Amino acid sequence: MGIERRHVSCVPCVAGGHAEPQAPKGLDAEQSLPSRYEYVVQDMLKYCQPRKGCWGDLGAGQGQVALELIAATGNPVVMVDPDTEAMAKGLAAAREKHVEDRLFAVTGCAESLPFPDNSVDFVASRGSIFFWDDPVKGLQEVRRVLRPGGKAYIGGGAGSGYPASAVAELIRTRQARLQGDEAERWQRFVALREPGQMQQWAADAGLEEFEVLGQGAISADDPHVGQGVWLMFEKKPARIPVILDTDIGGDIDDTWALALLLKSPELDVKLVVSDMGDTVYRAKIIAKMLETAKRTDIPIGIGVRQTEDAGPQAPWVADYNLEQFPGTVHQDGVAALIDTIMNAPAPMTLICIGPMPNIKVALEREPRIAQRARFVGMHGSVRLGYGGKSTPDPEWNVVGDVAAARSVFTAQWPMTITPLDTCGLVTLSGQKYRRIADATDPLTRAVIENYRIWRKAGDPNATDTEEASSVLFDTVAIYLAFAQELVTLEELPLVVTDDGHTRIDPQGKQVTCAMAWKDLARFEDFLVDRLTGTP
């Protein structure tokens, strides 16, 4: 883990006056009840399913939660608490349990956590937030230190598996104390543990997505967590700004890819540009798909128009009027692409899933776009050809415009591609395809409508009882824009030859290539889940 078992000074906490200054009398008496930590940790692990890595126990005290986490998972845990004496007892307990190599202690407080940004995978905290000087600041600190995808489980309670008799005794004694000598403090104790209070702290901290579980300190009505109240949230990765350049309306896989793009919350779509051939026809398909998805906030760019010949999906947009699209349509899609890249506050991801005359023209007009973007594409054939055959082919997105492909493959941007070696193996059949075909989601229905129109264009006798998709090449490029764990990547020097091959050549550009599947079945499941769900 790279974290020493040590103590560091804590930056003074900000006094916000929101939480209780000290526990009410009678709280210590609850220690005679069965321990709650085992049950709390069971709920933490069940609901958060935290990934292994750097875990922190905030307000750890004597490490009761931390030690239960270690016992259940073996993952190391860092205790954070201003009370060094309490944590010393936790370290002593770890030695007795022979897990001293997994428990660490760092002096600190919630409002100034002693961790770098984006460094922690899981934060657990039981019973601590109600004593923080400023719970809002503390939650902001937790969010700061969590890595993207990291999770937090913060609150107080007994856990859903805690014995019913013990829960009843706990609630009975607390209700009685609401009327006793310490009534005012106990009333504050209960009020701070109301779900509404936890929701307010989370909202004031700016947490966009969170869940509050439990009904509070004197209720066990929530079957998920039993007695108590808990805040659970995940630090979402920043959305990746992307532009899609597509020859949609030719092979049907672009239509599947556009739907996947619109259903991928990891991606922030800034522009979709039609490319190759009749780009007005292609822009109509894009526009109707965006309207179907209720995403008319996404601008459309009409790319370089080379012909006025529509393609096989023309019946789907036969009556569609592009001028009535309620969003923005840029007549010069290349200019829109350049402006979107150059004016972006951060580097853009350019996803290309067709031949690339637009990109060649864009690079000629403004070569600096290659310094402001990364390229992700469905291009080439390195070791395998169409259908997985053992010899490579001149792949369509390259051979369709060799000059444009060469321009792209020699530009200075970082490149990631899915060649036929991986994307050429993706189809959906059987139950996986049926889930798509039977889906009621409007966007997915539009994909199937287009697929059937496309099939009939190739075979007028085709029926609507198809049992599989065609090869879904372009969907892999959408996936690679935000994830890579299902593929094996290789850095290969590639050149584009006169006949449209992508050859390994020592003089070629270094390209990150998805060359094999680690788990193709999981990718198929991913596709089905995305396309049958909601973005």
C-alpha cells in the first residue's frame, strides 16, 4: 500500500457547529449490548462491494470497523482519527489478531483528511459524522480523496443482521432517555440521525448522486440496514467529452454504435458529424436517432458531401425533414468539428467509425487539432481478417479512403483502434439478441427497425424473424473511448499501404491496438445490458 503505520499532524478542523459537541449520558451503557460492528461491516460490503485497494476508516476509534473489514476481506485499512490513544489500542488489537501488517493509523480529522486527491478506494465511517465539527466539509473531503469509482458508507447504526432482541432493547432505552434528565441532548442525538438531516448534509456538500438508508436512531423499520441511518455514495468518473464521426446509413453497425454512444453515461457527446458519400442522408439518420433518444441538445455536423446517393436505410428517413430538427445542425460539419476541438477546455476524444474524408480536410485546415484530441477508431486489420480468418484484409474504413486514413495515421494525436482482430468477432445471437429485439426502449426499437430495413435492402425476401445481429464492428470503438479491460492491447507501429492494408512497420506510427478479447462474452453482455437499459 505504501502507507506507513505512523501518525501525522492534523490541520485544525473547521468549526461549523453543525454536529453534537459530545455524546449524551447513557450512550456508554449501550456497550453492554452485543457488538454491532460485524453486522455493520456485512452491510457495508453487501451494498458497496468496494474494490480492493486503499481503504480508510474515518473516525476509527479503536479500529472496530477496520478490524472487521480486514477479517472479512483481508484488505488493508487505514484508521483516521484525532484520538491517537484510541488508535493505539486498535493497533494493539491488530497485533493480537496477527493482522498488524494490514492495519495502519494516521492522525487526522474529517474536515482535513491526510490523503491526496483521488487516492482512496473506500471510506467507511460508523458513528463519527455526528461528531464532526462540519459534516458538510467532511463529506466534501471524502469525495476529494476518493478515486473515481471509489465508494463511501458513512453513518451510524446496528446493521441489518443485528439480533432483534438487542435492537428492541436499544430503541427502548433511547426512547426512555428522550424523557429523562438528558432529554435535550438525546433529542439532538436523535435529530442528527434523521434521514432528512443526512440528506441535507449530502446535498449541501454537493454530492450529485447518493442514497440514504435507514430511518434513524430509534427506528429499525428499514429492512436493508435495520436500526440507524447511512449515507452511501460513489465518486463518479468525470464524463469524457467526445465527437463522433460516422458513415451511418451504410453498414448497420454505425446505427448500433450511435445507440450505444447515447446510452453510455461515461461519455459527454459534444457533436456528431456525418462522413463519406451522401452526408445529408446520413445526417438525417443521426437527427432522427437523436430525436428518438430525446437528445436534441447534441449538435449535428454535415460532413463533406461527395454524392447525393442515399443508402439502405433511406426508407427510415424518407419523410424526415432535417430543417425541422429542433437542435443545431452545422452545414459545415468539418468547421464545427475543428471549433469543438479547439475551443474545448480539455482534450477531446474523437471517435471515428467510418472512412475519414472529414478528418483529412480538418487536419488540412487546422493541423493543431491533433494536439488537442485523442483518436479512437474502428480501423484496420492487423493479424486477422473478416470473419476471424488468419490473414488480414484491406478493411473498409481504411480502403474506403486510403489518403484520408494515411492522414489520420500520421497525425500527432495518440491513437487507439479496434481492428478486425477484435471488432470483427462481435455478434449477438440467441437469447442475447432476443433481449435486444424484444426491448421496448424507443432508441433500441429504432435500432431494430433500421436493422430490418437494412436487411431487406440486401435481401428483399428477408423476414422480421431474424435470430442474430450482423457483425457489430463499430460498437467496440465506442467502448474503447472509456474502457479497455475486456481487450488485450498492444502498441504496434502501423502504416497504411496503397491497397488499404494496415501493416506493422518499424517506421509506422505507434498505435494502441485492441488485438484480442479477454472476455468477448462479457462484452456481448455489456452491449445487451446497455441497449436494453436507459442511459
